[in-house]
Amino acid sequence: QVQLVESGGGLVQPGGSLRLSCAASGRIFSIGAMGWYRQAPGKERGLVATIAPLSSTNYADSVKGRFTVSRDNAKKMVYLQMNRMKPEDTAVYYCYAENIDSPLNDYWGQGTQVTVSS
């Protein structure tokens, strides 16, 4: 099993920046891609950004050019740098890790609230 613990959420003003971190522990050798999803009130959980083990990335159109996902394999961490934030970025952000041993059982963190408001 893998445990994912997020940190760094909070309140930020429009146009501001925030950095999320996620620490992985446990059976980390079963992890493939890592990244972030988010869920706003009344909406389904959706992709924000993912990063493969060799660092190729994938972003939702709504965050391209503003958010940057990165990972440190040695530290077992994944990060999300969020710049030029907008009120519509408000959501619970979930850390994600691909389970390469069991693709139907990917790993998820508990979520961290991000609120963009003046």
C-alpha cells in the first residue's frame, strides 16, 4: 500500500501563488505517474496535472501556463506550483499516484482545500 499526504493548501488572493506538496510512503516501487486532481463543489473530480517517472507532463487546458507540476523521485515527493491563480481554481486538491501493479486501484491523498478569494 502507498500513503500520500498533501500539504500547502490555504487561502490566496486572485493573481497570487501557492505551492502544494505531496509526500509518498509505503510501496513506492509500485508508483508510476504522479500528479494532482481537483474537485470543486458540485463538480466531478478532474485532472489538474500529472508527471511521469521520467518527467513528461500533462496539464488540463485551464491551468496550462499557470501551474507547474514537478517530482523528486529521491525524496518521493510531487509538487504543484500554482501561479496567477483565479477564483475558479478554488477546489479540494488531491494528490494522485498511479498504481502500476493494479491500474484499477490507484492511490489518492486525503485532499487539501485551496480557496482563491479576495
